[in-house]
Amino acid sequence: MKRLLLCFFLLFPVCAFAFDVKQLEDYPFVTAKTFTKSDSMEVNRYIQSTQGLEDLFGQKRVDSKTKYVYSGDNLVEIHGDSSWRYFFPESWKGKGKGKLIYDQNDVMRTAVDGDTLVVARHNDNGVLLVLIKKGHPSIPKVYEHILSSVGEKSQPEEQKSWLSRLFSGSDKVKPTDDAEEKKDAEDDLGDQDKTAAVRNRMIDSKDVEKFDFEMSRNKTTGKIIINGKITEWDDGDSFFVTPMYEIRLMGLDAPEWDQKCTNAKGNKYDCGTAALTQFKKIVGRGRVACEIRYTDKYRRYLSNCENSKGESLACEMVKTGHAIRNGRTCFDQEKEAKDAKIGIWQGEFLNPKKHRDTWTEPEGGKKKSK
């Protein structure tokens, strides 16, 4: 069916709804991703489970009154239903998967690969499902809207989030704020020549839909999640998920890109390079999921992240001895690395924070190693 659909050809309902990104403010739960072939009507009539959708709907069946909107050459609005089904068979050994099953309608038939899919939900399970035509100027605004509430104080809730296991288990959580950890992360600029070059190359790009990532916001918990593949690496604790979003991990401090340490034999080696190599191994080829906690003055997103296996990137780096703990987590992992004398603990090293203090700051304002 052609994209150009005229509202007066539809018997039900009329097109009185003009989608504006500001209207997402009315919805506590919002997630956005690129619409793919596996989501399309021709294949299966359901949207594949994503972390954003699971955070949006949870792990119970949810039947919703749904407003379907196509925003492109012409606006089409249709009212119908959708249903979130979550499957958790015992044979899957603790892993579940959901499907958002949608009505057969002209909005969903109009969608093609590369369009942007936005799903928003009220507390009463009323759902807004918007498909935005590829290349439409409102697409970057959707992601900007989701990120606009970074750093807002979360509401208390009884149910633990999917990322709360980063702070659970034998790893004790100290009942203190993370202001010091946040400051240390902000002070860690890494290789700013490299990151600035990446940012300047792509920061003005509007075709965000070509990157494989998803972003969601839950106003009730205050959580903002970005889920995607790493497109650029900075060092052992900083990277980009798409060239628009630079992530700095919280919970650790890894040797800097230009830092050297001594090994068990007393020989110097590039521990910053070794940390980055280990970091890439921990991430693997899959996606990373990051809970964004703050932004800093360098437009980076200070985050807690995990790999596709559900492992904390920070604690895994600390466990392998390629980073030191920073903040309220990874106590057991650091003790394990110290006792085993692996990574930087095999010899001598300078605390990365103290190493950064040795950098000079020229007139241009960017710190460089001496």
C-alpha cells in the first residue's frame, strides 16, 4: 500500500490527532527504536521483544486500547487494540521474551523498514503507537525528549528494575549518594582529541534511525535506558552508542589511554591499551544496555551498563584487574583481582585519577599527556 493515505478515505476514525513530540510528556513510559523487517505486518504482525518494551509493559499480559498514528507525508490515525504477551517457559532457564501484538490496520501496513517506532503507555495501559517516516525532522526530537529528563530524581518503587541486579548479590551497596563517583567520572576526560573528533563528525547528523539502538524512559522510576551496539571506543571506561551518545561508565576507573604500568617482572607496559582490549572482550559482539544517570559538561552520559549476557561492565572490568572500583559497587570483584594479582594488581600502577592530574592543559583547553 502506498504511503500517501488520506484520512477522509477511512471510515473509522477521523484524523483529528496531529502528532507532536511534546505530547509524549503525557505518557510516563516511552520507548523508541527503528522499525525493522521482523516487526512488519508482512512477516508476523507483532513487534519483537526489546528491553524498552519489557520495561514499558513488564512481564505480565497487558491488553491495551491503542491509538495508532502514522506521521509522514500525511497523517493517519486509527483507534484499536494491542496486546503485550510475555513468555517465560521453564525450559528457557530463567529467560523470557515478549511480543507486542498489534491490530491489522492501515498505519501498520504503511510502515517500512527504517521508520521510527515510538510506543508510549499511560499508567492505565492506554497505548500510543506512532510510526514516523524515515528521515522525518521530528525523529531526533523524540530522542532529545527522552533524554531531557536525565538526572531527575526517581520515584520510590517496590519492584526492582531489570538493571537492579548490578547492585545486588554478594556485592554490598553502601547507603550513600554517588556525588563523589559522579565527580570522578566527570573529571575523566579520556582521549578528548579522539572523542571530540567523533562528536564533531556526527553530532549534527539527523539520520539517527540508521543506527541500531533503542531508548526508553520511565518517569515513575526516573530511569532512562539506551540499548545498542558500540560504534566508537575511547578507552577502558568510555565509548559511544551511536556517534551521538557518548557513555562514561560509572562504578570504575580504568587506566587512561596513554597510561603505563609495571608488570610482575617490573617491566613497563601499556596498561591503558590492555584495559581497552579487555573491555572489548567483555562487551563482545552484542549490544550494551546502559541506565543513564547523569550528563556532564562535556555532553557525556554517565551510566551503569551491562553486556548482552547481563553482566555489569564495570564489575567485570574490575574483576579482571583492568580497572579499580569507584563508588558503591564491585567490592568483591576488586578483592578477587587483588588477591589473584592480575591485571594492574600484578605490579605497580598510578591511580588513573592521579595520572590525569599529570596532564597539562594548553590554551585550547584540552588536557594532554606530558
